[in-house]
Amino acid sequence: MLTLTSLSQVFGLGVENSIKQYRNAGKDKELLAALLLFGTTERICDTFKLEGNETVGYDPQGKEIVRVPLTEPVYIRQVELEDRRISYQQLIRADDEKNY
């Protein structure tokens, strides 16, 4: 497990403040927006801004290059559990028959 001392050795002074900011990123929409842009495109975002519930990254010419939601949508799908239980039970039985 990483300790504050080891993190300070690796990242230097101010690591406590960095950890605090990272842990509170969900409360700071601007910081969250910047962090969410990281890794979403191979291009470098020169600037960004918040538009509603999205962050938009721009290239040096001001052209939009990426748009990312601050929160990912959640989709709940209906599953027919009875079919899955039967399939799972059949797999277990088949596996048990091989082992005995």
C-alpha cells in the first residue's frame, strides 16, 4: 500500500493537496471536466469549456475535437433469469459429469 511518505518521495511537495483535489474532483465540475477529457482523443485539447452536462475540448484553432458527458448514462436491461439459471445449471451438471 502506498503511504503519504512514499507518494511524497515520488511526486514531491504538495502531494497532499493533489490527493485532496483528486478526491474532491466530483464536486468541482471544472476539474472533473478537465480530467474527463484526458485520454478521450489522440489530439491535444488546447482549451475546454462546460456546456450543460458536457465538457467540450477544442484544438488551437478553436475547432471542437471532442465532447464528453460529465456523467455516463446508465442503461438497465431486462434479463430473463430463468433461462440463465437453466443454462448455468446445465453447465454445472455437464462439468460435474466430466469430473466423476
